[in-house]
Amino acid sequence: MKKSVCIIFIILFMGLCAMPLFGLVFGYENVNAEKRELAQSPEIIADGVFNFDFTKQFDDYFTDQFAFRTDFVTLFAQLKGSAFGESVSEQVIIGKDGWLFFERTLRDYKKENVLSENEIGRLVRTLEIQRDALSQRGIGFVFTIAPNKASVYGHYMPERYVITGTKSNAEKLFEALSQRGFDYVDLFAALRGNSRQVYHKLDTHWNNTGALIAYDTLLGRVQALLPQFDYTQYELDAFVESATWEGDLSAMLYPATRMRDMQQDYGIQKLYDSARPIRSLEEMKIETTSESGSLQLLMFRDSFANALIPIMSNEFAAATYSRALPYDYALLTEQTDVVILQIVERNLPELLLFAPKLSAPLAEIVVPEQAAAMDCDIAIAYDAAHIRISGIAKPQDYQQSGSYDIYVRLTTGDNSQVFVPFPILDRSVYEGQEAQANSAFTLRIDKSYLSAKEYAVQIIVFDGAQYSVYAVPDTLAID
């Protein structure tokens, strides 16, 4: 009797161990709930030669794709989370009272590894250039940051995560913007100051109540800029709530379950049409029109605007929402009235990675004749409609921590124009030189702004005390 029980136990044990392999062989497919691309099945012969990495690639493939993986992961996650309050996912933090948080926001919550003062200064300059370039075309500019969930509900974070810094990137940026007189929309104050729950417990994003608060705050600023604009305001308590929302964090942590979070339905009627069917609010570009709306909007956004698009589109005669990086201002039209730039808090450093595709604004500066000389490396590229000038300009007393205002002057005959480039390193040309990013620049000029065929080019740097000038040896030819 004991022998037969042991045999049955061994058979069951071996069968359980073999299930993942047999399931994979017979075509069982797991649901990929992770925010990454899983390893694919490798080939023994690749491009006509033996693949010496086959065993490693197959190990990665089997680890990612073995059958019932999501079920085993979910079971283990539930056991470990219940027993120890710890997450099995590197991307998810289990907080108090069932709240989940995105691990990538931990640095912001703890206020660690924040941007330097120089980087904050260049970030402010990047925003000012966009505002000024649009202002010269009679277009309003609204900038806002969508807070990380931990920045609003930090009291639900685990006690083991201690705030060690003094200011987060967002706090440093807001302080610098205020010092420069730059008006921004503070969604942190708007969301923290509301007694309602404004974020999902099981998702990284705000819920529909939080989205409505963001909507009202943003469009209130648009109205302040353009008083002729009018928009619908909604009562925050007028909703029906139900457990219908599937959170991205719970899907990553418990992929085999279909946990539902509470979501609010405000019954807002759809009053807009889209240029093409909207299959997903994650699409890179969405265009809408509404007969009940006024003004025309261009919005650069991320996934936090998914909940805003169905509400905001009712209020604008035409709206374009873009997720593409770098921000492409070719999407502007002659009728565009306002641009909204919305970015989630955790992605603020990315504003210094890509120079927006925007023709540079003009500036007026007075450079003394006896300006100092300096070293400069530049690269010039052309396309059908634009000239792109990028480089690294280093004055004689260059410091990696120094702050520099950089300009590009084009001169033909007695006519001179000074353009303001973005203080952003062109990584397509200067990859590996990130240590000198504080003296880097990227300029884009619309050829229609230039009437002559040739221009002398000067790079001008002001370090707060003196000007330095570099004369580019070759003239700029406009075809």
C-alpha cells in the first residue's frame, strides 16, 4: 500500500513538474501582463550559421514563456504578499491597505538622484523657449506635470521606504519656474487638496475623479490665457461607481487574476468625432473635432491624458493629441490657439533627452566687440523645410557645472538675426559626450524665415559675466 502511494505521489509530482514543458510544446500561450517584451523562441541555425547562443536564448525563452507561468507567478505573488507584504515583481511595490505603487516612481518619492541645479536650469530654459516661440506666433502655452501616485498618496507607501532627500525633481522645477515668472499648472496642489480618492489603488494613473480635477484645472488656465474660451464644468459628486477598472499594476503583480478597481462614471456625453476610429487611447496621434467646442488645441501628452481625451475633446473645435517624442510642432496649424504640454512626474528627466521639433524663437542681445574667443564643435543638417544646427560650445573657463546661455546669430549683409537654441545635447551626433551637456545646443530653423541664400554663422555664449563668440568658418547655404 505504501509503495503504491509513493508511486502515485512520484507520478503526480513528475507530471506537475512536466506541465510547463508539455504545455509549451502543445501550444499553450500565457497572457503577457508585463511592461516588457518577452523572449522569443531562438533558432539553432541563424542566418545560415550555427547559433552559439542558442542554449542561453532558449533558457531565456523558456523562463519567460513556459506554460502556466502566469498562474504560478500569481500564486507565488499572493502567498508572498499575504505573508510578508512583499512584491515578487521588480516593478510593483505593495503598499498599505491594498495600495500598489510603480517602482519607477520610488526615486521621486524618496527625493534621491534628483536633477542638478544646472539640469533644472536647462529644463526651465527648454520650456521658456517653447513658450516664447509659440508666443511669437500668437499661440498660448500651458505646462503641467501629472504627479506620481506616491506623490499624492505617500502615506500608503511601506514604512521601509524613507524619504532621504529634501526636494524632488518636480519641487525643484516648480521653484525654478516660479523664480523665473513662468506660469505653470500645479496639479499636485489640485489633487492633494481634494478629499476624494483621485488615483486608482491598483493602477499607476488617476481615476476619472482625478482626471476631472485635472481637466478643470488645465482648462481653467486655458481660459485665463484666452478669455473667449468657455468650457463645461462638472459636479465631482455626480457619478456612479462600480468595480470595472483593471489596474496595470495588479495585472503585472497578479497576471492570472482579473482584479478590478473602482471607477467613476460621470455620464459625460460624447460630443466629438475623430479623424479615424480610436482603437485605443494609447495611440500615438489622436485627432478630434467637436461642433460644440471652441478654439483649436495641440496637446503633447502621455498615458495620463487617456482619461482626459474623452472629456477635453468635447470642449475644442479641433484637438490633436500626440504621444510622439521628440515633440513635433509640425502638428501646429494656422488655427492652433493653445498648446498643452503634459508629462508624468517620473519622466521629467526625459525633457532633456530630445529637443522639440520647433523653429527657434528670435532674441535681442548686445554682444560687445571685444568678446572672448572659445572652442566650438558644430554639426549642420538640412531637410526640405528646415536647417538643424547642433553643437557643443565651450568658453575658455568652461566648467561642467556652469550655466550658459547659448545663441546662434545668422548674418547676411547688414541684416542679423539671433536665434535661441534648445540647451539639449544632440545625441545623434554627440553620443558619449553627455558630460558636456551643459554647453550643448540644438537649433532648428524654418527655411521660410530666411530670405537670403548665404549666411555667416556665429555661436554666442554668455556665462553670466562675459560673452564668448565663435565664428563658423563656412557660410550657411540656403537652397
